[in-house]
Amino acid sequence: MLLLPTIMEKLNQIKEIISSTLKNLYEATENRDDQEDLTPHIRTPCASPVHTKISQ
């Protein structure tokens, strides 16, 4: 029973962090029209990222 207040405190801290992160994400997506589109600058793999041995 003595651990319950400590656990609740940590959970409330995590809840605040998640709430503020979600708020920032929603604000960023709402203001997306003002930002530059970075889609052409995103790197994509040209092949399988898993190393495979080529038999000759």
C-alpha cells in the first residue's frame, strides 16, 4: 500500500508528458500549411535492409 502514492505520482507525470506531446502534435499538424513539404528529402532504402549473402 505504501507504493501506491509513488506509482500514482509517476503515472500522473507520464500523463502530463503524453498530454503535452499530443497537444504539440495537433498544433503542428494544424499549422502544416505554413511549413515546407519535406517529402522529397526523406531517405528511403534502395534494397532490403537485411544483409543477404549473394551466392555466385
